[in-house]
Amino acid sequence: MAKTTFSGPVKSLGGFVGAGSNNVVTMTAGTTALTVLPVAPSAPGVTPAVTSSPGHAGKTLVVADDGYILNLPAIVATAPDDPTNPDQVNNLGMEFQVFLTADLSGANTVVINASAGDAFYGGALYVDDSVARTDAQSFTAVAATVITFDATTRSGQFGTMVKCKAVADNVWLVEATVLNLDVSTSVTIFS
């Protein structure tokens, strides 16, 4: 299906259903520049070469027990000359959701970086998922630029989820539910 742009508001009496295999992206280990919309690869011989991207905004990004660096796009809050133009560069409202499908082990980490000048605000609720304990703890993000999950104190466990949403110029709103077997030894995921 081609790109469809609504200048809104859009009302649905039956809801909007984001269903199907393209709504979940299994991430490849390594460094990834996250994109809002899908990007086609550049033609052979074209420089600089552009790699393809399935588009990541509005989708669930699945990570496993491996090393990942996910670089968020820069927030562009510039008001467009024509707010109905589907090609405007303003990207407020874009949202990225990352979900861990395995416990991290060893030196494996998941790192989410804000673009230069952007920062994370919001918080993370840490939940102890062991049978013996039911502790909870929270950490706030104030002008943080990096989110890090690891195999020890930064809660890289199956079921951990973080959402980052561009809500203002240079501001990512962060909501995270972080699972950890021992909340008492946890440290903040924000730096």
C-alpha cells in the first residue's frame, strides 16, 4: 500500500488496528539508525550509500540476548509552512517501543541514544520479577541522553519494555517497565 497522509483529525468508529508482521521489527544486533518511515537502499554505485530500513516509528522493536545500539532520529519541531503537506519534516509524535525477548547475558547490552541536542525525560518503573520478592522502585530521567540495559544492575531481562516519544523540541518522553530479579541492586538505566 502506498503512503497515505491524513491532515486530520481522523475519527474511526471501529478503531485502528495495527496488526500484521510489519508492525513488529526483529532488530539485527549492532548499531542501527532508527528511521520514522521505510527507506529504500540506494542504487549500486551511488555514494553515499544508503542502507534500507523497514521504518521503525510506531512499531515494536524486538531485541534478544545480543549487543544493540539504537540511535534515535533527531527531533524536528519546526512548524511547517503548510501543516497539511505530507512531506513536512516536523516529526513530533513519532514513537519507538523496544521490547526485550530474552534475558541479556555476559557483556551484552542494549543502548538507546538520543540525537545530539535531544534528551530523555520521564521515568522507569523497576519491578522485581522473582518469586521470593515483590519490590518495586522507580528512576526518573531528566535531561538524560542515553538509556542502557545490561545483564547485571541495569535490568536487561525478558519482558523489559521502553517507549520513547517525541513530544517537544529536543524532548523525548520515556515510559519504561523494567524487570529485574533483584531491584535492591538496580541502578538507573538513564545517563
